[in-house]
Amino acid sequence: MKTSIVRGLACAALLAGAAGAHAAPGYPDRPVRIVVPYTPGGATDTVARSIASQLSTRWGQPVIVENRGGASGMIGAAAVAKAPSDGYTLVLSDSAPFVILPSLHADMAYDPLKDFAPITVVARQVPILVVSSKLPVHNVKELVAYLKAHPNTPYGSLGPGSYPHVAMEEFQQLSGTRMLHVPYKGTAQVTTDMIGGQIGLYIGTLGAFQQQEKAGTVRILAVATQQRVSLRPDLPTVAEAGVPGFAVNVWFGLAGRAGTPADILDKIHADVRAVLGDRHFVEEVLLPQALTPGGDSRAEFGDLMRGDTERWRQSIQSAGIKL
């Protein structure tokens, strides 16, 4: 089963990018920097470093990952938005700095749709609804009933404006529940407090909680995707399990500075697609974290950014989320 999944994912990534690399004479002729707008050690950082290593080998130039965390990803993203439009400074991030934060911060130092040149979706995560094993619930309907009977049950997030925060606010609106928001700086802290029972639930990712699920310290109730996923076909979606309309789209995207020459963007895109189409990369880097390879075209990624920006804008406005 795992082999067939790997083959399918790798082939899809290769075929979509098999048109070949576009020539970009001389690029790169010096080190390339990939900014990760979070602290080291998370899934974003791990994927970025793995891709950087592969690109460095292909290009014969150092590809350096620079962690610039803070402000839910805005600090690192803003640095790239001010960089030269030459392809030597890129940003690899989850979706929050690209499509969620603009609807929460009127005074942002950058406009993702104007200041970035989309390159590709690197990988897609499997968002999940996970609860502490100390919570007496075993499915989504039981969870909703529990939350209605116990208002202000604490839930965790990765900070104000992060996708776990905004997604859980939407969950409350759709389920008719009310919880207490407890922000954290990282998934490790969330996991520790969930195991200890300090928080009851979280919208996280499958890769971050598989080991805890096996240990029996947390329960994964459902995936927060629109459809069931091949990595865990046993898990229902949140929508089918009791909260219709709830789904979250979470991805890692790679972008450069707006105005970067098209031939350079095309070369980066083609080479990243080649990495994503490598079976060993998929099997050794992505699948252990329950990630699936992306590889969208530059135009497709741009459309995704615009669509998700509007989707989150409506959700944030409807839920009345303000920072």
C-alpha cells in the first residue's frame, strides 16, 4: 500500500513538471537563501532543509535555510518581500503568512498577492482534529456534546492568527460551541500540555501526532480535509462526522520576490518539481511526516493563494476574529 502511494505521488509530481527546465543562463552563480519564517525543528524547517540540500546538489551552489521566526511568520515573510527580485532570496512557509494573516493585520509590512512571485506548493499537510486522551470523547459528535456541556474547554494554537487558531474559531461557529483559546509558540508545547490535560483539543497535522496516538496519549477523531485521505482512510472527515462544512486546506509554499525574471522562476520551479518527483525524497522526507508532494504550476499556486485568501477572509469576518 505504501509503495503504491509513493509511486502515485512521485509520478504525479514528475509528470506535471516533465515539460523540462527552462533555461536561466548563469543562475544560480552564488548562494541561494531560503527563509523559513519559523524557529528550527518544525515540519516547515525540516522540509525546507531537505529541499535545500537537494537543490544545492543540483545547482552546485550552497542553498542556505535561514530561520526568521516571529509574529506568526510575518517577520520572515516581510524580509523576503523586501529582498531584491533576483531569485536569490526565497521563502518557504505554511499557508498562514501567505493567505491568513493579511485578513487579520491591516498594517502588514507586505502584501502576499503583490509582493511575492508564487513558485509552487511544495507539500500538503493532513490537518486533523485531535483531543487529549483525558477528554471523555471518542468521536466528533461526542466532542461537540462535551463542549456544549463544558464551555470554555481550552484549545491550543500556534499563536494568534495561526491556522490552528483561525480554524478552531470556525469550528466553534459551525458547531455552536465556545472554547478558550490558549496560544503556544510551537507544536511541541501544545503536545506536552495536551498529553497532560491542560488543553483539551487542537487542530494539528497528522504527522505531528501519529506517535502520540500510538502511545494512547491523544485521540485523532477525524481529518479536517474535504475528503478522506489515503494515508489514513480509517479516519472520517470532520464534516461527515458531525460538523458539516468544516474543512481546512494546509500547505507549504515556495515563493520568490515579485518581479523576479520568469526564466529564473521557471528554473526553480522545474528543479523543485524534480525533487518532489524523487521517490526516495517522498518516502524518506514527506511520508514520515504524513505530507504529500505538491508541484503545482506557478499559475496554479497563484490561483490557490488568491482563492485561499478569500476563503479565510470570509471565515475570519464571519467568526468576528480580531487581533
